[in-house]
Amino acid sequence: MSGNHVLVVEGDTDRREMLSTLIEFVNCQPVIVDEPEVWFDQIDNLNDIVMAIIGDCGNRHTTKQLLRELVNHEARVPVFTLDLPDSESIEFPGTIGSLRFPIKYPQLNNALQQATIYRGEAQRNETSNGSLFRSLVGNSRAVKQVQRMIDQVADSEANVLILGESGTGKEVVARNLHHFSSRRDKPFVPVNCGAIPGELLESELFGHEKGAFTGAITARKGRFELAEGGTLFLDEIGDMPLPMQVKLLRVLQERTFERVGSNKTQTANVRVIAATHRNLEVHISEGRFREDLFYRLNVFPIEMPALRERPEDIPLLVNELIKRIEHENRGTVNLTQAAMTSLCRYAWPGNVRELANVVERLVILYPYGTVDFDDLPAKYQLEGDALPEQITAIINAVPQAESARNLPDTLAKPEEETSQANLAESLETLPEEGLDLKEHLANLEYMLIKQALDEAAGVVAHAAQKLKMRRTTLVEKMRKYGIQRDGE
């Protein structure tokens, strides 16, 4: 699992101490190696290393050997070399980049974001069912605390209660707990207690026998049986009716249950993870939740922070969401720094779920395009004071699109539009001095949209048919390029 440890291989004592201090400053734990000749022969588990910094290993041969071991290791550790002023830098295939010594805070922070993106991509490629398992994305202090708690409790049998607002990613935490436990090869079975009517919840959890009630034409296994040997995730446990709370408490205490309509007792070898956005202590005081069940579930509480409490994670989340959509072959989109900055200012009452919806909407509106500040939905267009340096550094670290407002003069001034003949000629040969491909494609798109509108007498729907795109997509592109509608 991607943890918060940073591996440092450096022979110089002063540099080691300086690097350790800086790494601790960014809420990470330094893992120091001062004898690489011995250490690289003992590489075992590097899964909790978020990145590695390789400095002076004594000689170039030892350094290259260590780099080769790390780059080719199955843990896929992101590796940075240390660029020292008095020595020749080493470029090695597979490393992410180099860090100039002495390292400053923004430089290290940028490297951490790049490493997080790299590890997230590697984890996504190695996960067979990407639609189910989602990595816990973020590098904020709050997310690192959640990661540490997952590390501590994942491989135990303790019941876990995950708290947090709707949309914060409580199921992501639950899936991580299962994935990094000894039960990972057994089923992970989620149940939304708030989405199942109370009278059906008992049958859903424990199963039923044929004829147990009207409509029970066959016997059916419940979620406890389906999760045998694995993990049962009870989402929105705060919405479970009181009668079912009593029956769940019995299962947690005795590890046994019966199907509805059966007297046969079955053993439940299941780890229970529960989650809720409710304040269960308030529910207890109001008589809506059993106190004894609360203490059974609340053995190890994990609180998932709201997105507004970790704005520095928004650029990483946006990047992850876009990569996920690309991986599912549903398109892609680029965001400018102005657009990303605006998203970081928003309070996100719907948390990560709301952010995911916005990214998906942008991909639909601007397929393979660039989204600038003015292209965001109105409620997400927020201006204000400069963001903290830490957030700005992260935005700069995540690859961004150039501003869509920095259009070439041919787009900004209609009277200077390039003729169709010149445009066609420019496609035939590449100028000796080269060209800006992004600018050239923007020119081409602008000209083709104008031509289609002219041929359609300004009717947007007809122009969209000519360009084989949806009318709403064409309207958004017209707005991006400042093209006015002449008719409908």
C-alpha cells in the first residue's frame, strides 16, 4: 500500500539530516539508508514507500545498481535522483526526475504529487477490477492520517466504523481495508442499509428459506453467507431499523445467524465494516440507535475528512478522475490552471462524489477539449485572493492545459481570419521553424465551425449535423471561441 514513507539514500550526514527535516515537514516519514552496498541486496517490502530520493551512494556503479533494483522492483517505487552541485548528475531510465540540492519545500511537494500520480496510475493498471477498487487519492495531512489508520487496522479482525459526510469516500476506505487484509482473496460484499426497506433487510442480510414469506419461491443466501471468509460492508448503518439492530448485535456477539424461516444455525466467519454520515451518539440519545451496537461497531473508528477540509487534494483527485474516464474509453478533458484554482476555492458540499460528477459533465461538454475558468458551470466560477502556496504548488505540479483564452490573433480578431486556401496550404507541409500544434488545431477547429455555420445559414442544429457532433457540444465550443449565433 502506498504509505507516507520517503526512502532516502545519501552518504553525507549533513545532507541526510537536511532531507529528513524537510520530509518530516511535509508530513512524511523518512527512511534513511547510509550503507547502500549492503541494503540493496536486502530489498524486500517497499509497498509503503511513496517515493525514493537517491543521492550519493559512494560511487556511480553502486548508485546505478541501486537505481536498477528500485526501478525494476515490483513495488513500482517512484524514484528521484539528487542533483548535487559538485558532482555529475546521473540520468537513469525509469526514474521520475531529479531534485536539485538543496531542496526547497515547493520542489519536494511537487515531487510528492508526481509520485502520488505515478503510484496511482501503477495501482490502477495492476488492479484487475478497476470499477470496484479505487485508490485513496490525496497527499494532505488528513488523508495521510486515514492511510496510517488503514495500515494499522487492515490486517486485524477488529470491527471498523467509518464516519464522514456523504460523498467523502467511505466505501473507498472500506475497500482498502479489505484489499490490504488477509481476507483479500475472499468476497467484499457491500450492503446499503438505507436503500433496503426495513421489512426486507433481514432477508437481505441473513437469507431465507423457500416459503418463508409470500414471494419466497426459492431459498436464497443472504449477504452474510455471500461474504463468508471475507468482508461485509454495512453502509449507512445509522439508517438501520431498531429491530434489525438487535439481530445484527447478536451476530456480532455470537458469530451465528439463521436464515428467515429456518431453525438451522450457521456460523458467520465475516469481518464487519460499517459506515455512516449520521451522528450516532445523537441517534443514541434520541433512542434511534442502540448504544451496545454502537460500541460493538466502534472498535476502531476512522473519520473520512470532507473535501473542503483538504483542498490541496483537489488537483490530484481531478487528475485521477480524468485518468479513470480515459481508462474506460469515455473521453478526456484538460483543465487550465485558472479552472483548477477555481475548483480549489469551492466548498464542495457533495464532496468527492460532487467533484466526480463535475469532471464527468466537463468531459461530456468539452470532449478532448480544454476547460478554462469561464467554461466551468457558473456556481464553480469563484474568484478571490491567491490560494496558499502549498495548494498553488500542487496545481503547478499536476499537468495542466494552457489557457483556452490565450487564443491566437486569428481567433481573437475575426477580420483577420485565415482563408480556407491558406489553411489547406498550411496542412500540406510543416514549416521549417515548426509550429504550435495546439494553436494550429484550435485554428482549424474554429475555421471548420465557422464554415459549417455559414453553410447552415447560422442554424446551430444543422451545423452540428455537418460536423457530426451533438448540438450542445457545438454550442459550448462556440461559446469557447466567442462565435455568435446568427440564427436558429
